[in-house]
Amino acid sequence: MRSLAIVSTPLTSDLVLVMDNGVGASGQSLSQNRTYKNVKITAADADVYAVAQVLIGLQSKTANAIQRKNTAELESE
């Protein structure tokens, strides 16, 4: 079977801060996502992380995670 060449075209990038939102009635940890859309696709991960640190400093809740979600379109050549 011949393998196809696949081209990935970046479409969007979002920064997601996963914030601690306390404990639920049955003891489970609750979280709240704060999403910042339209991050520059070519921005370095280190730069996105640095911006996330500044944004976390402005929050009243504690951050559990910093995520970057990239969306790309896949096509065969």
C-alpha cells in the first residue's frame, strides 16, 4: 500500500487557562476554563506561556494548567 503525503495547514491557536473552581458537593475537584482565542499561530510556546503567567497573575483563582490548543486542516497532496 502506497502512503500518501499529508499537508497540515495551521488554522487557529487558543490559550486555555484551567482554573481551580473549588470542590463539588460530592468531593470532586471543579475547574473552570478561561479561553483566549486567536493566539498568533507563529507565536513560540515560551512566549504564549509567558503571557499566560501574566494573565494568571490577574486572576483571583489558582491555575491548575496552561494549555495551548492548535487546530489544523489535514489534506493529502
